[in-house]
Amino acid sequence: MLRVTSIVFWALLPMPALAAGGFENEPLEVKIVVWLVMFLVGSVPAAGVGYVIGSFLRPSASILVLATVALLPTTVLWMSRGFERAIDFAWTPFLILLVFSPLIAFGWRFGRRDVMQHVARKSLLQNGH
């Protein structure tokens, strides 16, 4: 748990500086490196989410769950700030979902395969093999 906490701390350490607006004056190479690091940090949880969803749900239900989760921030913003602000923000969760969708699908595939192996092993034991 200490390792996970320290990784999260180091990953979130530059976020206030980026939110303060000090990122616009940097050269393009630095911006690319920062976005690549943020993508790599976010890819592990994305694959983990795909693994967990794949362990429990079939493809159609998985897509429905991901779309619902992507709509939640927009819905909360709509209720708290109004429709205009929600429409301006609505593309962001879906863009994030689109960027991380290959990793979610990769994790989903491994989660589904793990469940199928577990079911096959359990049925073999129940059938006396």
C-alpha cells in the first residue's frame, strides 16, 4: 500500500503547477513528454478497469457501463452549473474514454479469459476429471 501511495503522490505532484497555467510557455517537446507521461500513468488504471469489467460483464453490458460512467461527470455538471457549461464539458469524458479504449479492451480481454479459465477448471473438478 505504501508503494501505491508513493506512486500516486509522485504522479499528482506536478498537477497544481499545470493547473496554474505554467504549461503554455513550454516548448512542444516538453508538452509531448508531459502528455505521454500522463498517458502512461493513466494506462495502468484503464487496463485494470477493463480487467474488472471483463471479469463480470459481457461486451454489450461493458460498453453500457463505460458510457454511463463517462456521462456521470457531465450530468453532475449539468445539475450544478447549467446546460451550457455541461455541453462545453461533455466531450472531455468521451475523449478520455476514446484515448484509453484500447487499454480498456486489452484489460477486458484478459479479464474475460481469466474468468473462462476459472469456469472451465471448476467444471472439470465438478465432473470428476
